Amino acid sequence: MRITGKVSSGLGRAHVFMAQKHYQDQFQTLMGTSVWPGTLNLNVSNKNLRDYIALRLISGIDTLDASPELIESAKSVDASHVSAHRVRGFLRDGVSFGGATAFKARFHFAEDNVDCAVLIPDLTRHYDVVEIISSKFLREHFSLSDGDEVSIELI
């Protein structure tokens, strides 16, 4: 499964979560390395949105803003080759940090690619924004700007 989207700026809050040792330890297990303390956001639409919704359904995340037709279409996507990896949430000093589901992938731009993962937080505001994590600061590594079209291939 390949998902293509356009790079977009997020809220700038992912680093608060991504830098947490509890998450980083789990990312180390998943990816074999620590990850950049932030995410790269991709806006997706059409077939790419349908495929992303299929991943959200696998992860058990409600997609309340998506149309019933889109959700039904996503249920027909063959995602049998992808594996969902659970990222456990935790409590620290009375503050709850939620869980997520991760799917290993390869990030493609121009002629280059790097290992990454799609991260679907249990609590998220957008159903059409794919969050990507990687050991690399992807925006800098690929000199990406908002609006650049990139793709990820689920492995």
C-alpha cells in the first residue's frame, strides 16, 4: 500500500509527546533507533484518504468526520500485508499521555527514501492528516516545504 500526500505544517505540539522517554523506548523497539521528537504531517485526499482510513480502522480509531461512503470504501482495502504495532500510553505526575498505533513504512521523495512509521494517535483531531515519524528530521533531510508531494509505502 502506498499513500501519497502533501506536506503540511501541524500545530507544533508533537515534540511534547514524541520526546517522552516512555514513547522513545517503544519507538526504539519498533524502529531499531530513537526517532526525531516530532512528526511530519501529510494531508491526504481521494484514494490516499481511503487507504489511510483503512489504517485508522485497523487501529480501532473512530473516523467520525469521514462520510459513511468513505468508511465503507476503506473497509474494502486489502491491508493484509501491514502490521499494526501498539504504542502504549502512560501516566506521569497525574498527566495522561495517550497511546497510538504505528505502521512501519518507507518514506519516498525524489530519488531518496528512509525508514519511517505512520503514527495514529488514539486521540487526534484530523482524520485526513497522516503523521509520520522517523529517526530523521524529514523536513530538513529532504528540504521539504508545505505543499511538496511525498509518498509512504507501508511495509
